[in-house]
Amino acid sequence: MIWALSDNEPAVGFYRALGGKAVARSSERFGTRTLDKVAFAWSR
């Protein structure tokens, strides 16, 4: 599993192109900003 910031379209597109499926969503605080993130996983 790997996490990417939801707004990071190049990373999200890359993991989807590799067959990753979004399996979880969350948010994380970076300084004064809270950013959404998505977890990608691959089946075996």
C-alpha cells in the first residue's frame, strides 16, 4: 500500500496506471494546512 496526496494528479495517475486501487482516504496536517490523501493497494 502507498499513500499519495489527493491533489497530486501525476502521482495518483501513476499509481492508477500501475493497477493500484484506491482503498482508503484520510487527511494529514502539514504545518497550517490539512491535505487529503488516498491510499492505493494492489492485489496479489
